[in-house]
Amino acid sequence: MAVPTNTDATTATDVGTTLPVTITQQVDDSGTTYTVWYKYTAQSGDVVIGLFPFGDLTTYQPLTHVYTGPDTAPVLYPASSPIIGVNLPIQIPVTAGTTYYIRISSSTGNVSPANLSLLIQRAESLAAPAGSFFINDDTADFPLALLSSVDGSVLQFRSPFPNGESGEVLPVTGQLLIEDQVNNNLVLYGPDLSVITTIDVSSVLLDHAISSDQVDTFYVGASGDTNATVYTFSNTGVVGGTTWTLPSATVVAIAPNLAETKLYVTGQAGTLDSTIKTWNLLTNSFDADFAAAMSGHAAPHDIIVLGDNSVVVAYTKATATKDLTVVRYDAAGSVLNTHSYGSGIDGIANRLTHAIDDPNSFWLWIHTSNGVGLGASSTFKNIKASDFSEIASFSAQSFEDGVSQDVPKVTPTAYFGHSISCPFLVLRVDVVAPGPTGTIIVTKTTPGLSGITTTFPFGASGGLSPSSFSLTSGTSQTFTATVGSGYGIAETPPTGWTVTYTVSNGSDVNNLTVAEGETVTVTAANTVTHTSRTDPVRRLRQTAHLSDEQVWLFFSKFQLDCETGVGLNNGQGSDPQVMLSWSSDGGHTWSPEQWMSAGKQGEYTRRVIWRRLGRSRDRVWRIVVSDPVAWRLLTAYIDVAKGTS
Amino acid sequence: MEVLALVGPSNTLISPNADVEETINFYVEGTDPGTGKVKAYLVGTPGLVKWLVLPDSPVRGLFEQDGRAFAVAGSSFFELFADQSATFYGTVAEDDNLATFASNGSAGHQLAITSGGVFYIFDLIANTLTAVTIGIEPVTMVEFMDGYFLVNKTDSRTFAFSALEDGTSWDPLDVDERSEASDNIVAMIRSHREIWLLGSQTSEVWYDQGDALNPFAPIQGVFIEQGCVAAFTAQRIDNSIMWAGINTDGSGVIWKANGYTPQRVSDHSVELGMQTYGFAGARAWVYQDDGHLFYVLLLPYAPWAFCYDVSNGTWTKRASWDATHCVWIPPRAQCHIYAFGKHLVGDRSNGAIYEQSITIYTEEVVSA
């Protein structure tokens, strides 16, 4: 045996770029079991990478941590929920170009033999047809999973995606409203998962309660110190004018009836009350309870209203047995169907959602294990409303914080899964598979001006997310873009600023093209809005009066002695002109100008002479020049004859 | 052939029949000490080329010391660099007045600024701008002398002085009032190691008497029966100061101190112009080119600036030409520094800073 050489991040073994790859290494030597490091640099198109480090389970059980650089001081990744797993598949969201360090230690101390196998593979990226499941992750930095509604397998991951506990999809038009619990925003998506808008709700605390009228309006519950408030948002993100204040600090689930006259509500802060209350949207007060509490059960997470106005609720018992019971009520609150799914149910995330093509069936998502932990998996059931018969049923492995909740296995098989989280929705249209991607980086500069604190708002089009953002000088925004064209970046310059764009690959800023693995930098340079023009400098000299006892003076010649021959090579100033005019009335009115050349370049002997200049009893001369040359006026000579009267 | 008296200053008198001499965008240069073909000739004034446009306007003040240059434009404070770039360091209060500057250099690494009635200290090492409360706000001007920053309170007889070499420390007791006359201080300007307090009718001069607790006192026997009509016309020039005067008899004379005695340097032509257009918003700036020391007086309502050449005592005019309306309009500049080996001037109506040079024969004009 030999001592491993990859015992820290700086000496980590690079697994290369070809996935999947399986690596084996004996990590013990002379009674010591070593911690070893590997690294992988994410490639274009990578969204989620799967890691499966495993040993024989009886002696060596590898414990895995993931880090990002620098290799001299690696940082646990993701920062919000570092991934740690023992002999279990791990999935990590990745960013192309970033290097991830995989630290594998022995969870069982110094054991021998310690034979490590490490399988690394890339998550699939498949089209998600209408009807696929949409399961978001409430763990910051973890992506959205789109699951097959046939077998629960992951079709594709989407990243970045806001992390949240709640969401809703409109069944007709397909828009999705998703809670972003990290930024306390609501993000509205089109049916193809393109961002329509981000709604800032940072002034209220989102309550994980989002529902809809199933036509065009979302209902969102928000907490307060003593009251909860319900808001509405249109399918374009416009906030509704009416809000309702409920005498309860929190709401766990809300759902309006189809006529939008009442809202079914669960949730009382700090209680296990599973009562379904009825909030009258017209009178702004509680009506009689819709359904009495089911003893010992927690407030349900989901209430769904079906096409016949019946109401389906999944009750989970707040005891170790976690009994799950699903009940369907008519609009008056009378029980139509009820079914018990027995005990052994995870109480955290039993969820309901509508089915895509049958307004009178629904999907139930169950965790069929004894809580979160080893062996946890999900079961998805499509249930017919009329008799609660099962149209479809299948199971899938689930992950929490990126770590599989399956039991540890010796077989080196990696797979991917959804989180034990929410929301659980059904897509209304096909979502294409993310293809290979490139990167678009928008960089803000103010050439020649630093320290500028002005905020410059931008819009991004062509499916880039976010669709609006702001930058200050020296900052940038990075987008991951599917290979292709049609992307656009447009700044709305604040008053007083003008923007010019430079695109690193020469494409049009309104129709950016991105190739696989390419980083396209859009530099939006702002300068102070101004125009400038270059004027000639007009120069004037006006002499003292020339008179002699106010008799007529006859002027036959005026000769200006000035620097001559100073004309420019070309353009204005190549033949500099002197404009002479005069006043014969003491400086009150002036003759037309008479122009004379002061000599082109090199005409140093040029004489500047005007002749036949009339008569005056009082004469003031005016010299005006404006050509852009070096004007130096020395003196002037005149031929003048004095009259007799 | 007769020789015509072509070369001369502006001298447009109240009676055009007496004299209508006008000299715009030329200045007079003598040929002595040589034996020139003529005793004096006219030289074209410098042109302008755009140097930098700041994102705030107008340019309300420029300052340079020891290789670092600064500007206040609108409500923004910038450092300027030789490569025609600038760094924004913070906002300042803004009014129609100019900003004023003074620095204690390497003794305290501070640049003091007054702007919009507020006093600021810019730390020249940390590059941070901080508003400092003196206790006599609003203030008009700051000067530096003998380790103290001095700041005068607007429309009062009061001025305050800082702790030694520290413009962030102001003792409420370190406040003086001019006492030899009762009129308010309009402008405060240091000349040599003396502080001139130009009042609204009279003026007095204070000096550092060396008393650590009460360093400043009026110079005995010095009292000037002439005040200042517009604060920002007061400028150091030619080892002296010049300002636009006013007293109980009237206003509109440009004075230059000869020792402690003001000497009238304006002529009737200039005084007629000043009385015609008024002193509201008047400001002056000073520069030296080829040995000509110019005092440029900008009156916002006059179509030109009046320009005094200390080297030969002549007044000429500076103006831009509005080719559309065929009229003279005031020149662009309202403040000046000599920095990076260049004359830089700040635009009176936008954020442009221009390089001014006698080798530039055109005027590049920025419009916001």
C-alpha cells in the first residue's frame, strides 16, 4: 500500500471532464485510513452533478463533504446547507466554470481495507411534457426538479430557481407564482418557466400559502403579528386592490371556491388545529367553519378545490404514527369521500395538487417512511375524485439538502431525486430540455468616472432570468443562457446618462448569440449625456474715433498689419479672413463687412489692404476675425485726405 | 499714410461719441523691453477644449494642491486625475454660491470644503468625505492659515477657527467677531499671513498674534472704508487681493489692495458695465499665461466677462459668440485651477471641465 497523495484540496485529484466516471482508490496504509480529495470543474450545461462515494459498508464507510475554492482555504458548499453524506448518493447544483472539491473521509475511523469507489455523473436534461411534476426545493441554492408523472424520475433540473415552500399554477394559462423565501419575493413565471416578473413583497412575511381562482388570479397569504393578510395578484403580476385581514397571525393553506365568494383557510399560530375555516370574501369576516377539526391532526398544507366545487384536504396526524387521511367535501362541507392511507407516513410533506387533464381527479404526494431519514421515499398517486380509486401510483427516491434519503448501498449506482419539500405542482405545457449553455455577463462601467453610486436599471429579454435587474458602476450580472440567439440586454439610462454597449463576440446587443461554453460579455458603458460642438472664437477690436474738426475725411486705403501666413493646412482657417467694417456716425451704426485674406499658410509677406473706403466726419474702425488661427494684430495704416468742410 | 491707434483696451463709455473702443477676445501685450515694431499688439485669447464632463452640474469649484485636484459639481464632490478621469467621493449641499476649498496638506491630510452653507472635511488618506458641524452654520468660505482652518458665518460678523491642523475639531469658544465696524462679513480671504474680512461696507484685516487660546486679532490701525459687493469676486492676485467694492457711497469699483490701501483698478468703462448688469451671482477667477496675470470677472447678466490684465493694467472683455442670434454671450468658465500642467476651467452651467490654452484657437462648448 502507499500513502495517498491527494490528502488536501491543493493536491485534490482532478476527475476530468468526461462524465460519468468511476474512480477507485485504496485509502488506508499501515493502519491509517486517510482523507482524500477530488475535484471537478463544472462544464457548460451542467446544472446538477451526482456523486456516489461508497465503501463496503462493513468496514469502510466514506463520509463526503463538498467544498468550493480556493483550494488553500476551501469553503463548505452550498453555504446555506453543506452537503454531507455517508455511502449515499449526493447531488449538488453547480455553475459552469466553478471547481468543486470533494472531501472523502472515513466515518468509521482507521479501518482496513478501506477501498473507496467514487462515481460522478451528470444529471439528465430531458424534455418535461405537460403534466410533469414541478417540485421546488426550499433549501437555498438547490434547484427545481421536474419529475416524470409516469415514474417520478427526474427529467431535468432548473437552476437558478427561487427557494420556497409554496407555489401555484393557473390551470388554463399555465403561469406559475412561486414563493422566493430567501429574498421574500414572489416570482411569476410563464408556462415555459421563463420569468415574467418579480414582485417585491419584502414588507410582509410570506406564509407559504399560495392558491388561485384556477382562472387568472393568485391568492397569497402573509403573516402579521396578530393578523394574517391575504393578497391577490393577477396573472401578469399586478397586485389586486382588495386585501383581507384575517384574525390569525398565520395561515397554513388557503383556497378560494370557484365563485371566489369564500376562502377555505387552515392554520392557527402555535396550534395543531386542523379546522377548515371559511372566510367570507364579501363580508370580510369568518362564516361558520367549513369542516371541524380532525382530532390530533395538524393543519393541512394544501386545500384544493375541484371542478365540481368539491374540496379535498389531506390530514396528517401529529403523532409518531403519522396517519394520513384524505377527505373530499362538497361545497357545503359534507363529507363525500374519505380514505385512510394508514400509518408510517411522514408528516412533513404530504401534499395535494390538481391533475392536468381531469378536473375531477387530483394528485397526492406521500412520504412513506418513518420520517425524514434513511429509507425515506415518495409515493405519488393520481386519485379519482368520485370514488378515490387510484388511476396511477408509483414511488421515487427523495433527497434532502442534496443527500439521498435512501438506505446506504454497496452497489455503486447514482441517481437523482426530488427534495422532500414543496411546492408540488403540475406543469401545464411542455418544458423543453435545457440545452448546452453559455454565459452572458453584463458589466456596468462609467468610463473615466469611478465611485459613481448611480443605479442603472436594465431589462433582459429572450428568456434570460431575471428579466430586470440593476447595476452600479463596476458591478455585473451573470446569466446562464441556452445556446442560441435572440437574447437582449437593454439599459434604461437614468436622466443625465447615455449608454453605449460593447459585446465581446460582436453580436447585436438586441440579438445576442451564445455558443456552448462561451462567455459573452456585454459592457454597458455610461457617459454623462452631453453634446459638444467646436466653435470658432470670434474676436473683435474696435478703434477709437478718428476725426479732425469734424470735416470730411476721405479714406482711400486701410492696411492692417497683423501676423500673416498663419493659415492652417486645410479646412476653416486655411485662408483666414479679416472682416473690416466701420462706423461713420460715432459708433452707432456700422457698414457691411468687407472680407480680406490674412494669408494662407506661409504667405508671410501678405498685405491685408482694403481700398475705396468712403468718407466720414467721424470714423470708427472695427476688425473682426474668427478663423481658428493665431491672431496677432499689430497696427493699421490708413490713407486719408482731409476735406475742406 | 497715417498710423492708426489700432491696439488698446476696451473703453466703451457712457457717451459713445467720446470713446467706443472695444477689445473682445484679445489682450494687449507690450513689446518692451525690446524695441518692437510697435509698442503693443493684440493677442488672441485662449481657446477651450473639453477635458472631462462630470455627471453633475454646474462646476462650482476647483482646487489643486500637491498634485491632487478636486472639483465640486452641483452637489457632487470629485477628485480629478491627470488621465482625464474622476472619482466621486460623496455629495455636498448645493446652492448658487461657489464651493471654496483649503487644505492643511501633509500636516493634517485634510481638505476643507464649504458648499451650500455646510462645512466638509475630506480625509486625503482615507479618501472619505464627512460633513463637520462647526456650530456657526451656514458658512460661506474657508481659508487655511498657520495651521487653522477659518470659516466665516454667512450674513454675520462671525468667523470660527478650528483646532490646530484638524478641521474636524471646532471648539464652540473658538469664534471671533469683527468688532471695529458693525457691518457683516461678506468675504473672507487670506493674503500672506493675514485674514481679510471684507464687510458689506467696510473691511478689516486680522492676523495670528500667536496666542494659543485666542490666536486671531485685528491688526491695529488697519481699517478699510470699502466693503465687498459680491463674496466670490474676492481673489488673491499679484501678491495682493482684488475684489468688487461697495460702501455707503456706492458700489461697482474693482479694488486692488496696495498694502492696506485699496486702489481703484477699474475704469469708467468697466464700472459702467458693472452698474448696468449688476453683481448678483458675480464671481471672479484668476489665471496667469505668458506672464499676463488676469482677473476675470463674470457677471451672470452681462454678455461678457470683464478681464483685467495686471501686467499692463488694461481691461478687455471675454465672451462667446452666439452665431444663431448674432450676439455675445458670457464665456463658459466660472472657476479655474492650474493642475497637471494645464489650465482647467469649470463650466458655469454644466458639468464640463475644459482645458484652456493659448495654443487652442477654437472653443469646444459642451451642452448638457
